[in-house]
Amino acid sequence: MLTNDKQSNLNHTETVSSLQAFRKRHGDAQRIHGTLAAQPTTVDFAHYRSVLKNQGVIDDAEKLLKEFKPKTYDVSVQVKAIDEFEAKAVRQNLIFLI
């Protein structure tokens, strides 16, 4: 059985560990996004028309690309959960420090 001090220390350690893991994932996601955002997003259909025999496939691909509309998602629920998790972690760490 753990004493209150040991349990508190364990909770603190788990909280810090969770926050560090989250920050690492966030940093990794930002780096990946930066890399992908820097890449060109245009397709040279003229090049593919000169290389491929089946022009219909190229026409279909160009039509699909022009008609493509990215979807947006409401992530407010996830952001709220992250904010609550962070607030709880901060409260726990403040209690631990007192």
C-alpha cells in the first residue's frame, strides 16, 4: 500500500510523463506539417499527357482534382478535452509543490 506522499509523487510523475509525451507528439506533428506544407501541391498534367498513352485517365484525374473540396472538422471537443487535461495537470502540480 502506498502512503499519501508516495501516491502523490506517483501521480505527479505520471502527469509530467503524460505532458512530456503530449508535447513530443505535438512537436512531431508540427515538424511533419511544416515539411508537408513546404512541398509543392501542383500536378503537372502536361507531363503525364506526354508520358502516358491513356489520356482519359489523365483527364479524369484532372477533373477530380479540380472538383476536390477539402473537408473541415469541428475539433472543439478535442481541444476542450486537452485544455481540461492541461488544467488538471497544472492543478495537480501546484498542489504537489505546496
